[in-house]
Amino acid sequence: MKLTKLITTSVALVLLFAAVGSAQVDAFGKTDTLYADVAKVNDQVWTVTVKYTNDEAVKGLSIPFKFGAGTTKVVADSVVYTGGRVEGFDLIRSRPDTAIQCVTLGIVGSLGPQKKLLAPGSGRLATIFVSSLDGNPIEKLTVDTTTTSPANSLMAVADDDELVRVLGAKDSNALDRRIEIYPAFVVRYTE
């Protein structure tokens, strides 16, 4: 009986430390959160509405998703940014990969001298339409983050000025240049 309690306690502690060690990183305040709201349109088409909550100015995002639908092969056949929080950004792209059933959203505020940022707030970034490749019905669509080639993982990049604001320095060049944000990820299903 004591051995069982010892093993149970040991396993619980290992899982607890793993959960703490994999905590999301956001040096700018509250942890940002990326939401994937999944909804069925019909037997062969589902949507994933991508929403983001942030408390600092963000200049870019990398959002790779992996989809699953059991034995049914699916593809992210279109992404709509119109009406979303990043609609006016200089670079908003999606790269689907049917072989591994993934899509990577790449979002950059500015590619030139004009500074476009995702202001602190919450709301929709884009809507992804996921369809059956073989015409079979999609019973349930699973969505998760992943890493896609070459090294795209779920990440946001804060504006340089956020370092100055948060850390109180007068010169952003003198500060630690790590401005990556690794948001929490939540999948929600709607009927």
C-alpha cells in the first residue's frame, strides 16, 4: 500500500513539474491567448475562427494548425481575414499543406516604414474553412498547434517599444531583445 502511494505521489509530482515547466511565456503582462472556435457548416465543411487576446502591441504572429478528422482527409482550403483585427496588415498569408493536414498563418503588421500593430484587445483574426478532400463526411474536426517547416511554431512578436514601456528603459537597444510571446492555446467547439 505504501509503495502504491509513493508511486502515485511521484507520478503526480512529475506531471505537476511538467505542467509548470511548459507554462506559456509572456513578459509583458497577462498571458496572451489564441482561441480556435470550431464549428460545423455541413457534413463536408467546418470552420475554425481564430481569435486572439493580447495586452501588448504585437507586430507579427505565426500560427500553425494541424487538423484531424479520423480517416477522412481534410484541407484548409481558404482563409478569410476580411473584417478581422489584422485585415490592414502588410502581410497576411496562409500556407496549407494537404500532405500533413496543416495550415500556417503568417501575419506581419509592417514591411515598410509605416508602423502597423495589433493593438491590445481581443477579437477575430481570421476564419479558416476546412473541407473534406475525398468527399467523405467530417464527423469531428480536431485542431491543435504544431510546428511546420522550416520552424514555424505558435508565437507572437511584441513591438520593440513594449520593451521600453514594460522594462522602463529609455533606449530599446540596451534591452534584452527577446520579444517573443508564446500564447496559451484554447480550442472551443460550437454547435
